[in-house]
Amino acid sequence: MANVSYQLYCSRNWPIDEVLPMLAKTGYSQVEGYRGLWTDAAAFRGKLDDHGLSMTSCHMGLDVCAGETAATIQTAKTLGIQKVYVPFLAPDDRPSDAAGWAKIGQQVAETAKPFNDAGLSLGWHNHDFELIDLGGADRPLDLIAAGGDEVKLELDLGWVKRAGENPVNWINKFGSQITAVHIKDIAPNGENADEDGWADVGHGVMDWPAITDALKYIGIDHLVAEHDNPNDHARFAQRSLATISAF
């Protein structure tokens, strides 16, 4: 089976000391973290170890990765993280034109170098705003990814779909530059309003047979289950793992 992980952000509304044993019992062995989960990285690593979980990837802001590079790399090594992804840009920080996004791409590529030198990778996780039309051939995500192999991508398939795009096209577009994907489903129109319109994996409208064929063809096997706002995280974890395990 592929490397199946669980984004701990899904369970941010539950105590972490309940989340980790629930995930272990459900059958996960990998998790994806995010900055703010811990105050003591070594202590948090101990909690993961106690439940047989490894944090193979993590979300950390570009300001932290660029401004506190050595400390961020040390934290990643303490936690056993191999892949760091920049998860988000606040609206006020988002460029309005291609030149601005190209500068972001350059910053990501420069920031990635010390991570790569340390045996880690640095990449970008998208939402829908990186797929807006800038009036030219390139979307913001194209310009972020322009750093080439220095810059990896974690393609959030749910947000690609919400942007009105076909996830398969974007998987094929970036190919091996993608080192992980967020496996995320969207509820049919009008359903799951209390969960912001998201669904458990396999219980929404995503075309998983076509998507998984594309992932297999490219060789992408790091699959991160995510739901931005589940009202029952244990249900989401269980049903999504069952779906992903059958891919």
C-alpha cells in the first residue's frame, strides 16, 4: 500500500492526547503535522513514538522557513520529518500579478536550498487561490513551481477541484515534482454544509479511479487524508482510510 498519512489539522478541535491513540487504533502509521502543535519537539516526538506514529511531513509557514531556517530544520529532524510544505499565504500577503508570484517562487527556491542540503525537502501546498487566472499562460502555482526540482509540491486535490480544475490535469502537469498529495473529497452540492461542503474520502464527488490512475502513472505514493472541518474526526479517519486502502 502507498504511504498513507493523516493531516493532524483535521483533528485540531480535539485534544491531541485523544487524537493520536484514535489514529493508531484506526490503522494509521504516519501523520502530517503543522507548526503550533507542539512547544517541545522532542516531547511531541515521544508522544508519536508511544503510539507507533511517524510524522513524515509537516506544514510550516514561509516566514518561519525563511527567517528561522536552522531552527526549523532542527525541529524537523527532531520530529523525524522528511518533507516540509508551506501551507498558506494570508490574503494580504498574496501578490496580485505574475511578477509578484514569480518573486514568491524565487523565495521558495532560495529557502529550499538549505533544507535540501540538510537531507530534507521544502515544497508548497496549494489552496484554490494559487490557480487563479493572472491574464497569461501561467497560474500562481506555475510560478511557485518554477524553481524546478529544488521546489516540491504537495498538490491538494480537493482545492484543485474547488478551483474548477481537473486534478488529473495538474497531476500530469507537474509529475514527479509532486512529492505528496492531499486526498480530499467534496460533498455533492448542498450537502455537508456543517462541514464546509467537504466529505470523507470516497463519499463525495471526486473521480478517484481517474485520479489514482494518474498518481500511479507518475509514481506518487505519499497520500495524506484531509478534511478541513469534519464534525466527527474518528468517522472521517476510519472511512477515509478504508477508501484509500482500496485504491
